[in-house]
Amino acid sequence: MNLEEIIYKRRSVRKYDDNPLAQETLDEIREFIGDIPVLNPDINWSYEIVGPENVKTLMRWKAPHYLVIFSEPVQNYFQNIGFIFQQVDLFLQSKGIGTCWIGAGSPKNYENPNPEHEFVILLAFGNPSGELYRNKDQFKRKDLSEISDKTDERLIPAQFAPSAANSQTWYFKHNDDGSYDVYRNRRRLNLNNRMINWNKIDIGIALAHLYISNTDTFASTLDKPHKELKGKVFEMSFVI
């Protein structure tokens, strides 16, 4: 099953078989991450695969494995991490492995070897205990007309992206040259910095879905002139 197919089938898995994955599978995951396309090649990032004893979360469940993800804290780093590790999310689910993004968590009894990198987010994974995939009609997603200035079927992959608290924070604007601008919905109360950062990751996740669906043509740029939209924060421009 290819990664584009998984976009329309994936689910966030919160029940896992306690048995760890085989070392061969973990090595395959590391190999995939080693060759992964990135949103911003100028950003340094890192990760580690750890067990449940090395993470602290607010979840009532545990997974046998966690990706602990770090990045240097520079412009666009949350979006870059979302873009990279949503590809990992789709890859894992294509192999029959369950996954779940965890914002409310942190490393425990684990020392990041690179002091210049800060912790960003966790991604839980392992063999699912129960259903891994879902049907399209089981997704609760905004209509295309709510996430874009035009109803554009090319944006459907982004429509199916996961997001923190299913906030679906992205908004797309079409440009005359055929490119798109993506915005993040501004939160009414900017008191919860965690949620703002998670929503930045969500933008990268949505762009990963558009990349996976348009691998030969997708390209993005941060500094293109753009229109200011009320209640929204400009993130970047891209073509698909």
C-alpha cells in the first residue's frame, strides 16, 4: 500500500500490543527517516526511538515505542517537523504499524545528545490492538469551502490531515500564478503557547499530505509576498 492511499485510511491509534517491534523493523524505520524529504533543508533536527519508560505523557495508554523528536529552534521548525514526521506516520501505517501524535508529553530519563536541539513532540507507534484503518466516511473534516478561498479538489489530501484536537487550522488561498498561500487560523486567545505550536506542526502535516500526493511538483517558499488575511497567520507559499 503506498503512502498516498494511507492518507485516506489512517487513524490515530490509542490501543497497542505491548510486544515491541522486531529490530529489523526498527532498522527499516531508521533507514526511511534517513532518506526523508524535508520542508526546510537549512534546519537541523534529530530524533530517538525509545520505550515507554523514557517518556512522560498525559495519556492513559502506552505504546511500545516512541519517536522523541528534536529540532534547533529557528524559523519554521515546527512546520518542518510536522512535514517530516507525518511522512513517517504514513510510512508506519503502510507497514501495518499504528501511530499517534502526542503533544502532551515529554522525554523522561533521556538526555538529548545535542544541546542545541530542543524537544518538539512525540510520535507513539507499535502493533495496534484493534482496528488500524478507517473508511473515508469516518473522518470528521471541514468542507473544502471552509479551508480554502476556492473549492479545489487538489487540496483534498490536506483536508484529511490529522491535527491537534482536530482543529484543522489550515486555510489556503489561490494565487494568480498558480501557487497557493497557506495560513494558520489565529487562536482567539493566545494564552496556550503549546496549542499554537501544535498548530504550526499541523501546517507541516497538511503540507506533507500535499507533497505525498504531488511528489514530482511540490515546492514551497517562505518569503513570497502575500496578502494579510483577518484572523489568520501567513505560513508559506507552495506549488503542487
